[in-house]
Amino acid sequence: MSSTLAKITEIEAEMTPTQKNKATAHHLGLLKARLAKLSRELITAKGAGGGGPGEGFDVAKTGVYSEVAAYEFTTLTTVPGVIRHKGAKIQLLDLPGIIKGAKDGKGRGQIIAVAQTCNLILTFLDVLKPLGHKKINENELEGFGIRLNSNPPNIGFKKKDKGGINLTATCPQSELDAETVKSILAKYKIHNADVTLRSDATADDLIDVVEGNRVYIPCIYVLNKID
């Protein structure tokens, strides 16, 4: 796992200073594809034996007391509860806070694994540093394939046995071209596929479609203070 993490760090370091423009789009697309594959390998290794299942992450369909206090990370495990609204029972999960680096194996990655199963995410942010915490949370969730407040990319993708890569764009593209699409797919050892871009898509959009394991969840942000 350490070598995978080192490769991820190396790619991220290369991507950071690279200006995003038409000339660098192809190179950045390849780096993003490599990064997505390595991130998936890291998460899979973590779940398959790199630390084992965390205590208390089996979510029961019951309601229990959730501790609160005037300091961060009060909740240390998943606390399930049930609220009733107009005759409907809604399960509410109080999850521990997400730490920076969770997507790279730090802390309890099971927290985010539970979040992947939710229909709605309610994120509480410290009113004194909301944007900083928001950015950290979104970055870590994205690392686990969770896309907040967005829709799946409008891209048609179908692998086939022969015929090469057939790219069709129904509107002008500012980032993806035939060369970039073919190179990204080659990273996944895909050399025969039909790809249809129905909106102005990015390399990230194409990678999400190829990975096929992204979840798109609405999120509500709540500012909270302790006094």
C-alpha cells in the first residue's frame, strides 16, 4: 500500500503546478486516469485487509443516543437513529468527522464507505472555518467516488470486441478530443469502445464513467457553532 500511496503523492505533485489549458489537457487527462486507478487500488486494499473492518460500523436499523459536546470529533463511531415524518420512517446516521487523508488510508475509511450508501448527506461545518472544512470533506469524499450535488456525466460508453475507439460528440468540446479519449481508455486497457459525448465533458467525467463505481448524492450544508 505504501508504494501505491507514494505513486499517488508523486502524481498529485506533478499535477499541482501544471496549468490547465488546451495544450496540457491531454497530459493532465492521463495523470488523472492513473490517479483514479491508483486510488481505487488503495481503497480496495484498505477494505480487503489493510486494517480490517472498523468496530461499530455495522449499521442497525434502530435508534440510539448520539453524544454531543463542545469539541470536534465527539462521535467516534456510526450512531444510527430513526426519525418519523408524515408517517414515513427515515434512518439517520450520525457519522464521525472526516479527517484529511481519509481517502489515502488515514483514520477510518469505513466512515465514507457508509456514506456511499446514503440517499442524502447532511454536512455540519464549523461556522468559524466553514470553507476549509467544506473543501476537506469534499476532497475526501471525491476520493472515495462520492460526487456531491452533481449528476452523472452525460456520456455514453460501451465497450466492444473490435472496431477501435469510436468517438462521437454532439456538441463542441473544450477539453476532450479523440487523442485524449483514446489515451485515457488505453490506461484502462480499453482499445475498442463507442464513446458519445453529449455535453462539454472533462477528463474527470470520462474517468468517472469508465470507473463505473461513482455515486451521486445530494448534500445539504449546515453551519454550526458551539455556544
